[in-house]
Amino acid sequence: MSKEVILGRQPIVDTTGSLVAFELLFRLPPGGDSRGRLDDLQASSHVIARVLADLGVSGSLGRCAGYVNADRSLLMSEMVELLPPQRFVLEILETTEIDPELHDRIVELRTRGYRIALDDVATVDDSRLELLPLVDIVKVDLMPPQGSSQWEALAKLIKPRGKILLAEKVETPEQFQGTLNAGYDLFQGYFFAKPQLLRSRPMPSSAHH
């Protein structure tokens, strides 16, 4: 039995509102069995497989960059190296612990040309900010209730370190203007666009072997 794969693609824009990248997300088909919900590695693996084998990098991204969620398993795997480094940003999920082995692997991936992003940072006391030397981009989550003081404090902390700031879950004009004024470089959220769905050809179950 074959399964349809749906690729979610959410735009990322710059300070002028110009499209510069897409975050690629795996989506279960409507009516799909949520009991078989995929873990992070499986979901990212499906994205990679569809991008490369079916839709193609150009078909998925055009000329834009692609952001893909990456947990420890994916970062340590050879599969991630199938992605062209000049086209992809690897987002380290907030649940990923960086031990010495993974630290060295991230350094290696950066030397190969991959850009690394920290996902879902929300406050200045987030312990993952110790990883700033390892990353190129910090994605700041606007949904927690801390308010604009946290966006501004994070900008003051991170911008002098030479990192790109990406505001995610931007839903209002006020949030866009506030983060723009605070010095953010990139923006993502429903204020700009909801994820677009790209349907692939059905994937044979043998692809899981």
C-alpha cells in the first residue's frame, strides 16, 4: 500500500517582505492515522526524501533556501549530507541536547557549508544561547506571553554576536513592526502566509526499508 506525502512549505521573508526561504515541514494527509505520528527524525527524513526524490530541490524551493528541522539522529546521520549545503539551513530542535559528539558534528557540518539555526528561542535565560558560537541563525518564538521586551532583549544579546535573527510566529502588523524595529533580519508566520501544501506522488511502503 502506498502513502501520499504532503510537504508543508512556509515562507520566510526579509525586512522588505521579499521571499528568501521556505521552512519545509512534513504533514500527514487529511484523515491520516494520527496514531502513527512520526517522530522528528522520521518527519525530517520524509521531507528530505520528497525534496530530493520526487519534487526536487528546485521544485520545492525555487531559488530560495530551505530550512529543515533536525534532531540529534538526523544531524548525526549520513542522510543529512544528501541536502546541498548551499541551499539548506539545519534547525536544531529545542529538545536536542548538545553533547561533545554532537558539538563536533555540528562544527563539521558548518565547515561543509551548512548553516545552523537554533529553533524556538523565547527568553534571554534560555540555556541554549550558550550554543551561539555553533550557529548562524537564531529563531525567536513570538508566541510566549513575555511580550516585546523579550524580543528586544534577545536582539541586544544576539545581534552583537553577528548572528542572523529570525522572528517566527509573526501574526500581527504590530509584531512585524516591533521585531523590525528591534533589528530582526528575517520573519516567518501567518501574518505573511500560512504553509503551502505540496503533494507528492504516493510513496510505496517499501520506501521504509
